[in-house]
Amino acid sequence: MPQKTVYLETMGCQMNVLDSELVLGLLRAQGYEPTDDMTTADLALINTCSVRDHAEQKALSRLGSLKRPKQLHSGMIVGVIGCMAERDPDGIFASMPHVDLVCGPGELNKLPALIEDVHAGRTHAVALSQSLSRRSTPLQRALEYDSVEALDFSRNPEPGPGVLQSYVRVQRGCDKFCSFCVVPFTRGPERSRPPSQIIDETRMLADRGAREVTLLGQTVNSYVNQENGRPVRFAELLARVASVPGIERVRFVTNYPGDFTDDIFEVMRDVPELSHYLHLPVQSGSDAILKRMRREYTVGEYIDLIERGRDYIPDLSIASDFIVGFCGETEDDHEASLLLIERCRFKNIFVFKYSERPGTVARKRAGDDVPDEIKRRRNQELLAAQERISAAANRERIGSTVEVLVEGYSKAAVKAREAEQARGEEVGWRRSDQLVGRTWTDHIVVFPGAPEDIGRFADVRISDATALTLHGTSVRGSWERNRTCGAGSAASPGFESP
Ligand code: SAH
Ligand code: F3S
């Protein structure tokens, strides 16, 4: 029998990237092979994002382009999964009648059953989590987590380079209800996974080749679960994940400043496998705006938190998110965000133009009153300020030697070799091909190297820098830390001085 094929396109956050990996694993077990050709696939799925209207419009446009292939290919199933499926199933079916199934992010383990339903003749197959209760506390809900674990349990990646850097979910959902944000509605209440399951999954990934894991949660530092009658919090979880043999580096995203406790800084300082990088979204530099966003901290508290973090970990690098043009944002509020950028000297920032989302408090209580051209200007101004800071900070690193975990070849190198292959020429990596790695502070480093360096550590002397990238050359052969054999390297993480 010919293989059934699945086309899966992923939009949005790392949580969606992980969900897509798990969905593909689930579908492989059902006999589906992934394909890059959406027009001939037996099953076409779009894993959607609802955080901004723009992302939803993009998903609708992709779905629109599946209409014709579906007419030509009888039996093709078109599905919408992820946050948009959860948020607006009726709207999707109304505007895209060729969609067969929608499945929310908390129900993805039901996909095979939904596909069966469509094959059995059901026109619109739906699985949503809208009834999930928020009444219990996060700790009580953590105990009920098992029932929604099915997708994570099914994880069974092929050993190899694809597993080198893996995501591990530690928490689902969010309870914060920031007034602008749709995530608590689409991903449901906050639930933390049992620590033993997280450790087991990390061990399984390490056995198959993972060297770095990134722990995922919407407010990952709020993690709490019960074990043997006592609460396990995020700092303890971090230390336990870091102790899994074979795991050389642990990162985590995203942190909520209001819940951040110093025990996390302590463990980042003391456990050598923990990256010295924090993604700590602030959203605005104005207290008035933060209050209207319901962010539960002030600008002063955010600055104090960062300063404490840098006292614990001098080379701590911090990335942040900003929203420009939130309801009622004045020029003074905007100036306050610019000032905060100067003050905090982030590694990088992500800036988003405010997008009003259905169901949110901001939508109900205030208007989207900042004109788009002003949002655009403020967006550019924040990015320009950060670019100056990043470029200057990176230039200071010229002449220093940094330790990187090598992730793979640069996109340009891969493209060049693929082009050769397409022309039928003999393919082989060149000594000049550029590898990409990351430092302990999450800085991207590009340097020439060999395929055997991938998945290992290298010392790179920096010779050039832009706002986004450090360039250099390896100063000794790459190595493995190889903690499993008790030969741990004592090299201190982060940048050495030039
Ligand atoms: N805690 C989550 C946040 C999800 S949303 C995480 O894991 O990243 C990611 C970012 O999108 C937020 O930090 C915020 O800066 C931005 N964002 C969320 N809702 C938005 C909206 N309605 N308009 C514009 N940006 C938004
Ligand atoms: Fe969204 Fe705020 Fe949660 S940004 S994901 S509601 S912490």
C-alpha cells in the first residue's frame, strides 16, 4: 500500500514547534510520512498562533491556498490545530468550508481519532479544551495533569542530530490573564507536569543524542508540582534536569518577572549546566501601562530583579519583549520604554505592535487607539536603540575567547552545499564552511569548522561582531564534557576577558 503523507506547517512559539514534533511522531505511528508538498498531501495541517491578528490572517491565507489542492485531490484532509483552532472553530469553518477538522492545543492526542471521524464521513470533526476548569489552584491542577499528558507520553524521536537541542514541556497554559493576551484562553489554565515525567523524558532524549534541553512554559518560573507530599518548585526542577547524564546545557523560556524568585538565580550560579541567559519579558517601561496590562510588577521591581540577577551572575544576559502602542500609550510612556532599554542593556529584545485580541480585558475595557503609523515608528525606535546597544556590547567581545556548544552548519553553508547537490556536483563540507554555536549567554557565534564538531563544545576567538552575531575562529579542537565518565570540564561559563 502506498504511504499516506502529511504536510504540517508550524506558526508561532516554541510550544507550537514542540507540539508539531509530537504530532508528527503520533502520525508516523499511524503510517503517515511527512512531505514538503502541501498540494499532494493526504493530510494538510496548519499549527496556528493567535497571539496577534497578523498571525491569524497568515494562517487563513495558508488555508485558503489549500482549497484548490483539496478540490483536485479527493480524499485530502485539511486540519487546523493550535491556538486559533481553540479560539475560533466556528469562524474557521465559516470562512474556510474546506477545513475538515479543528483541534485545540490541549487535545492533540485526539488527532488520529478526528482523522478517523473524517474518513467515516463526519464533515466537521472538533476537539477543544474549552471546558477545562480554572477553579482549583495550580498545585491541585498539577495533580490532575496526567489526564492531559497523553501527547507528551507519545514522544518517541529518532536518535540523531535532530534531537541535539530538544524542547521539553514542563508546564501547560497560563493563569496570568495579562489584559492584552489571548494565551490563557487558548491554552487553558496553568498546569505543571510531574517532575519525574520531565526527568524521564529528558533521560530518554539524552539517550537519543540530546545535549541541550530548553524547558518550556508560558510562565516557566512559576512551575510547581507535588512530589511525596512536598512541593517541587522551578529551582529544584532545574537542578534535577541539569543532573541528567549526557545533558550539557539547560535553558528555559519564558519567565514571568512577577513570580521570579532568587533561588532560581542561585541555582543558575551554582549548577554549571545552566545557561546564563534569561528571557524575561517586561512589555513596557511605564508603570501606568504595566498596570493597565495587569502585569503585577512595577518598572522599579523589574530593574531590581535584573540587578539582583547580575549580582548573582555577573555575565547574566537578558532578553525581553516589548509591546508598542498598547491602548492609551503616550509619547511619555514610549520614552519610558526607551529609557528602560538604555538602563537594562538587554542582549536582544522582541518588539510587537499591539494587536487587539477578542475576549481580552483590554479589548473589553479600552480601545486600540494608537494609530498604526505611530506603532510602527515606536517599534522602529525601540529596535534601533537595542541595536546600538547590542552592536556595542558585541564589539567589546572582539579579542575574547568564548565557549560555544556547536549546533550545526550555518544556513548559508547548508544552502551552498544543497545547490551543489542539485547541480549534481560532488558534495562535501569544506573547511571554510561556517558552523553556528551558542555561548553560555545565548550569543550566536559563527566560525569555520568540521562536521564532527557538531554537538560538541569549542573555544572560539572572536574577531568580528554585528548586533546579532559574533564571528571568529576555533582556537583548539572541539571537545565533549563527558560528565558521564566523570571527566567534567571546570571551565567557567560565559565570556573570558580579552
Ligand atoms: N509567556 C508567553 C508569552 C506569549 S506571547 C511566552 O512563552 O512567550 C509572546 C509575546 O507576544 C508576549 O511577551 C508579548 O510581548 C507579545 N504579545 C502577546 N499578546 C500580544 C498582543 N495582543 N499584541 C501584541 N503583542 C502581544
Ligand atoms: Fe500571556 Fe501574560 Fe500569560 S503575556 S502567556 S497572559 S503571562
